[in-house]
Amino acid sequence: MTYLASRMSSVGASPTAAISDTLRRLAAEGKSVINLGEGELDFATPDHVCEAGIAAIRGGQTKYTAVSGTPALKEAIARKFARENDMAVPVSQIIAGAGAKQLIFNAFLATLDAGDEVLVPAPYWVSYPDMVSLAGGTPIIVPTGAETGWKLTPQALAGALGPRTKWVILNSPNNPTGAVYTAAEIQALGDVLADHTALIMADDIYEHMVHEVPFTAPATALPDLAERILTVNGVSKGYSMTGWRLGYATGPAWLISAMDILQSQNTSNPSTVSQAAAIAALDGDMSFVDGWRDSLRARRDRLVKAIGAIPGLATDVPPGAFYVFADCTGLIGTRRPDGTRIASDVDVAEYLVSDVHVGTVPGTAFGTPGYLRLAYAIDDVLLSEAIDRITAAVAKLEPASLVSS
Ligand SMILES: Cc1ncc(COP(=O)(O)O)c(C=O)c1O
């Protein structure tokens, strides 16, 4: 008798699990660990947002709400889409959930049958392929490269679309590369998609974390395809509210309704307190984000410059999100001071954890071996310290050219 359902065999063990375990063990031993692996900002949730959450608790907003969120929240979300994305969205086509993650998962669960394919451009957010598999679909990984700025090209899209393609994922700004699609680039992809029936999953969660390239929502750039686009967003990244678990989505009425039914049978409404806080976030003054962006850009530039000076590492300047996706192939083939050969990006990440207690995520986790993702949304002092430690650790590696095989 096997107790675990067969669907569990479709979810792979995370390539980052060993690194996370080591980080936790080192921290428990009292070692000074610096984690550049986390996908969240170090900034506090803004005060006015926290106050709205506290007022909601004190005012008795502690009970169930409609599954898809309160009318007040959905109206605030509709105002946000109108104001920031030039999207006119009826409240009936909006759903709020426990994070963008839940909404993406429910969208797949609501639509995928065995044999249905989802195009996942790589590097991808780690959860997409597993979510597709858990929902019974087949993830089709479409590689992108540094030479196209880590962006899906119309040619690659056209080559990957097939009769069973049900979804195409567009994640801009991208986790892990920081790539941001321009309006023209989205329109060029839209031209290809216009001849197909696939749905488009627009994961806009890093919308506010852009520097050189302005953010364009796929739904804004492709109004003719609006009936096939699910726009997913949330307050996690833009307002530093990862722990509040509040995401939202808009799309065709039939899909939002199906996601509502699924949500009604698992979590019901997202936290009532978080909904009240999200209204304050969405309706409130956003000028604080300019300060966050300035600070993030300064950290990014420092990290990019430092990586450029470390032999064996290289990176372009990522225009969005808060990650640097650094090429570490120059370190593959080197040897650690203990003589162990570094054979992969996973080994590089493991070496940095064990030698200098700095956590990064290997590109393998995002479907793109040979890279490391370094999140720079951490305190300036810690970032400087992490840079010093990585520089020192790499300097101790015996270069590949000196290594006898
Ligand atoms: C690309 C991407 N989409 C979605 C999410 C999940 O966001 P949320 O906290 O709203 O569930 C993340 C979180 O890291 C992400 O990187």
C-alpha cells in the first residue's frame, strides 16, 4: 500500500533544499550567515498599511468575507488597474487570494487536463513547472539566453506553440533574471499568439521593481487578447508584504469564476485583515517606492560592479526585480581548498555556503544551469560583507587551468 498519491512523484525535490538546510544549520550553530537567496525585500511594510491592518483587527474585521475578497478590496484593485495599467476591469472579474502563488496554481488547476501543455520560458520562477505538473499538465520549458536579454523571442514562441499549448507564461520583470519586456516586445509576442488559442499567464508581481525599462503589463499592450490573459499581481513585492499573503488577479469571467469555486473549496477568502491592509496599500501614497527603487538600484549597481571584478563570475545589468543572475561557468572545473572539484552551479552555491556562509540559489533551480541568483534586497552593510566574503572564497579556488584532471 502506497500512502502518497501518484501526483507527488511529479514534484521534484528542490535543488536548493541542501543549501537551505546548510544555511539553517549554520545559523543554528550561531554562525554569521548572509542569505542572498531570499525573494523578499528587507524593507518593512509601510506604517500606514500596518495601521490599516491593526485598525481592521480592532474594528472587528476578523470574520469570513466573500471568497474572492471584499467589495472594497476589489474596488481598490480595479482602481489600481485603471490608474497604473490603463486597464478597465469590472469588479466581477477580479479575485483576491492568499498570494499570487495561490492564484496561479488555481488557474492551472482550473484549466489543465492530462496532455495540456504550458510554455514556461527559462529561467523561470521555481514554482511554475511544479504547479503545472501538480495540476496534471505538462510544462514545456522554452530556453532563453543572455544574448536576447533573457527574453522569449517571437521565433522561439512560435516554435514552441503546439496544438496542446493551453498557457504561455510571461513573467516581467522576471525572477530570476530581472529581464523586463518592452511594450514592443510584448506586442511582437502578441502577434504570434493572435494566431493561436493559448491563454496567457501574465505574472506582474515585480511591477514596481523596474529601473531602466518601464513596466508594461501584457494586458495593457495586448488589448485584443484581453479575453485570454490572466493578469496576476499582489502586494508581496511592491509593498514589502510577503507575509500578509495577499495577491489578486483579473481575467476572463469564466476563469475568475472557476478560480473562485476552487478557492471556495480550499482556503476560502484571503485573510480579512490582510485585505484591509491591501486597500490601504493600493489606495495610499506610493512615493515611498521611489526611495526603495533608488536604494535597490544602488545595491544592484554595487553588486554588478563587484561581480564584474571577481574572476570566474560575470553578469549584465538586470533592469528589474531585485536579483542578479550571474554566470558562474568560469568557476566550474576549479577546486576548493580541500581539493574537491567544483562541477556545477550547485557546487558553486554549496561552496559559498559552506566556506563563507553566503546563501545564493543555483541557476539549476530555475532551469538554467551555470548561473547563480543573488538577491540584493538586503541591508547595505550585509551586502558589502557578502561581496567581500564571495570575493575571498573565489580567490581561494584553484583555477581550472592549474587543475590536473
Ligand atoms: C515570479 C513570482 N511570481 C509569484 C510569486 C509569489 O508571490 P506571492 O507572495 O504573492 O505569492 C513570486 C515570489 O517569489 C515570484 O517570484
